[in-house]
Amino acid sequence: MTFEEEVLSLCKDKDTVFIFISKNDEVQTLGIIEKLLLQEKEVIVPISIEKNKTLGISEIISSDDLRLGTYGILEPKKIRTVDKSNIDIFFVPGTIFDKKGNRKGRGLGYFDRFLADVKGKKPIIGLCFEEQVVERLKVNPWDVPVDKVLAKS
């Protein structure tokens, strides 16, 4: 099973999927997003709100809905608000993960704050490259671990 197939298989029985739009140094998610949209899933993506360092969220209908946003990341042109509690599964990036699911992001805490109230309620899956997985990470009390890490070879 390919990396993309593995991600899509986790979404098979899910209606609403939160997935990040990758930067150049992250596993590419646009192809996965396109397939989720073709499967008529509700696809929710993050929006960086720089002034208070939080993540907003919006549904997208197509990849044509995207424009270059904060930090050079593609974000929705039009905001379609969604209730976070309706999201069935969360796919998140990280710069490094360990085998227990601990993750480190880019150091600003956007995803940790966003996921704090999700942990234990909905699956959180980290997506990364194989070389981004280490045996063990030193973590902070506010770091939110993922339930599973999918690493692309």
C-alpha cells in the first residue's frame, strides 16, 4: 500500500477530514486532498492567524479555492466556517516525530493549541517522511502527541 493509499484508507469511513496543506519540505498533501474531494469528503484545512498565533479552519470545495497565505502556505481564498467538533479525523505535520507519537512542529505552537481539546476524542495522525521519525523526543507538557505516525519512504 502506498503512503497516499494508507492515508485515504484511514478516511474511508470518515465524512469530515482535517488535513494540512503541505509546505515544500513536508510530505505532499494536495494529491490526497484532491482524492478526498473526489470521494465527496468534507475537507477542512488550517488557516494561520498570525496576530494571536492560532489556527483557524475552513472547508475547501476544490484546490482552486486556494491562494498563497501566511508563511507562504496555501490557504482558502474564501472562508467557509466549520465546527471543529464535527471533524472526524485530523492529519497534522511535524518536523520530527518519535515512535510513541510525540511531535515537534516549527516551534510556534499553532497545532498544539489547536489540538489540545481534540486529543483523546478524535484520531490525530502525523504525516511525515521516514527520516523524520526518531526513537525518542524530549517533549514539553503542552506538546500534543499524535495517535499514529504515517511516514513516507
